[in-house]
Amino acid sequence: MSDTSPAPEAPTIDEASIDAAIDAALAAIAAAPDTAALKRVRIEHVGDASVLTSAHRAIKDLPKEQKATAGKLVGQGKGRVQKALAARQEELAAAEEEAALAAETVDVTLPTDLRPRGATHPLTTLTDRINDFFVGIGWEIAEGPEIESSWLNFDALNADPEHPSRSLQDTLYVAPEGSGMLLRTQTSPVQIRAMIERGAPLYVACPGTVYRADEIDATHSPMFHQVEGLAIDKDLTMAHLVGTLDAFAAHLFGGAPITRLRPNHFPFTEPSAEMDFRCFRCEARLGLDHDADPDCRVCGGTGWIEMGGCGMVHPNVLRAAGVDPEQYQGFAFGLGIERLLMLRNGVADMRDMVEGDVRFSQHYGTEI
Ligand code: DAH
């Protein structure tokens, strides 16, 4: 390394090299493919270290008589280059914006996603509606397992050991034989579970899936849904039962509700009754003071629709669940949700509910 720096070059401005620098700059500007490349061209040809800028700086050191000519030469040259840069910048920026817009174009005529949308099953919607009613009158919702002990499904509910519903023709038992377990045939065992777990007083609605050894046809299914109601308190009577059913019928069918009870027998209630609701279609068509429409598709001309069973909870059932029948009474009722959907919404065939065709569900929308 030499310790003496080279002598500074005598300032000269050579016209040919300025022209060459201008030509090189203009050629580079024209060739720049995009704004990023143009930025590099700007630095190289008119930046601090460029030939033109260095020449510009050198003018002040030139002999006086050369300054004007050199100033004109370099100034005009730089001006041409700046102008070319600005024009090219505008051109490239416009092209880049156009390309970006083209890339973001959405073709609104392309086919949309045509996969069918799902829909809530009408049984679910109807069950939600039922639950809403009971929650609205201050009851709780209780659920139990679908695989149930036969003690809870039958014995605790006061069913005789020989009761026909226990037979293999009616009930699906869980292997091995003698396991004492079955697929619950009714939601009534949830009554017992609720009383044992929550104690009295108690107001619960118990919706759920139940199973029977049935073949599927238009009106039967081996798997269906029920909702059970149970109220346990001091001084409850059948009048409370009827009042509750009237309000429930009004929630489901609207209009002026009339509930009719007909004597029947269930092991878990005493007295027991079959509960009918006044046919909502005849009522709407003919008014309450009139007879039923003899051709009614809903009630078949009887003016009543059979909804399920009910009664006052049998003292044996209260005792089995640890509730003192001397202190507490209660009423209970149970009904099938599929049957309710068929009557209420005119579903003619139960198989439509289990086939899983989404169009069936879509037909009902989100509110039924
Ligand atoms: N568990 C009965 C059935 O499956 C329905 C029923 C009837 C439930 C009377 C009740 C009731 O709570 O009191 O057919």
C-alpha cells in the first residue's frame, strides 16, 4: 500500500464522456423492466456516485471560461435523463397497477360452491321448542343414558315382573344375557334418576331417544324420541297436570288449548290417563263450538289428537326414588316426538325422518 495518495485529477469535463453517460442512462431507463429496476438505474446514473453528478460537482472548480459551456452540457444532459426517468416511472407504475388489478380480478360468473348445505333436523328443532316451553315455565331439562338398567326402566317404575313390555318381543336387551342392561324403552327412567339426584321438590322435562324391538314402517321405528315431564311438590293435583298440558298444547299448536284426559293404566301412575289435545286443524277451521271436520286429515274426524300418557306419580315410584309419598305428590306425562311432528307438521311417513335426505330437513327451515 502506498502512503501517498494519488494527486487529484485536474478537473476537466469531457463532452464525449458526458454524452456517453447520458446515452447510457437513457438506454438503461428504456430497458428497465419494472419500477424496482428503474430505482437502481436512477442511483447508478444520476445518484451521488454517478458520472453526471460527479461532473456537476466538478463544474465549480473549472476555469471560469469553461464553466458556462460545461454547466449547460451537464445540466441539460441531467435534465433529459431526469425527464426520461419520470416518464418511464409513470409508464411502469401504470403497467404494474394494471397487472395487480388484473391479478385480483374476481370472475363473478364462475359457478359457486354447489355442495348442498346441511339443515337442522326437524326433530331437533321441535325438541328445542319443547325444551324452550319447559324452561320458560321454570322447569329444568334432565337427561339420562340410552343404555339403562332394567331396574330403572321397569322395576323402579312399578312395572310388574311379568309385565309384557319386558319381553324380548318389545325390549332390546344388552348382551350378555342377564346383564340387567337394556336400551331404554321410554324416557320414564329419567324420572327416577332426576328424583334420586335432585330430590324433591322437582320440575323436570326429560327429552331423549328410546328403543323398541319394532320393524320400521310408516308409523313405527325401533328408535324414536320421547319427552317426559315430571313435577314433584307438596299438594300437587291433577288440576296442575291439566293446566300444564293446556299451556304446553298452546305452545305447540297455538289457539285455545283444550286437553282431554281418558282413563287408562300405566304402572308408574295412579290414576293414569291417556291425554288428547283438541285437534288444532278442526279448531282453526270450525271454531271451538263446532264439531270436528269429518274429513280432517289430522284427527280423522274425531276432533281430538292422542298425544300420550299421564297421571299422578304412583307412591311406589316415589318410594323407589327415595321421595316420601306422605309429604310429596307429583304428576308425570310422556309423549312421542315423532308422532307430534307427524301430526303437527303433516309428515305422513316416519321413514322420511330417518333416511337422512337433507331436503327433508331443509323443507322445515329453522323454525317449526
Ligand atoms: N312411558 C310411557 C310410554 O312409553 C309414556 C308415559 C305414560 C309417560 C304415562 C309418563 C306417564 O310419564 O305418566 O308409553
